[in-house]
Amino acid sequence: QVQLQESGPGLVKSSQTLSLTCTVSGGSITASNHYWSWIRQPPGKGLEWMGSISYDGNTNYNPSLRSHTFISRDTPLNQFSLQLSSVTPEDTAVYSCASSDWNYWGQGTQVTVSS
């Protein structure tokens, strides 16, 4: 059973960089044709796909977030990470990691950006 777990600070100051890590267990992030995504949901709004990283390290980003989003991976640790730079209070959301077939999700983590 594949499991995902987000980790990172729950509070970030405006203009700083939000950094989150997703640890995957029960499966390898390098397994062929597997893709891994970050998604967020601001309060009172719908889900927003932020970007993904593939089994071979290629990344794909939501065009509206591309300029300040970076997704990377640590294959020995079986983790992939999100960095969102120059955050504002509008980036306050529940951030989740998931397999890109949407079968497996982390529990989500609340990140609040203070002004």
C-alpha cells in the first residue's frame, strides 16, 4: 500500500519561501511511468494543481504558478519536495501531495502565510 506524508512548517512569513516535503512509502518515486503531484486548497476555494515530477525527474508546473514554484526529489530518501517562493497571505492553504493517478494522497498539511 502506497502512503504519502507531507511535512514542513505550518507558518511562513510573507515574502519567504514555503518548503514542504512528501515522503512516499510502499512504492518508489522512480517506478516507471509514475508521477507525483502537489495540490493545494485555499480556504473556501477548490483544489489547485501546482505541479508534478515524474519518475525520471521531469517537472511540469501550473502556468499560473510556474514563476515561483519548484519541485524536486530525493531518490535515496524516496521524497519529493515543493518550494514556493515569495509567498503572500493568498498562498495560505492546505497543501497535499498525491500520486498523479490520484489513487494515493497524503493527509494534507495546513500552511498559513502571515503578513
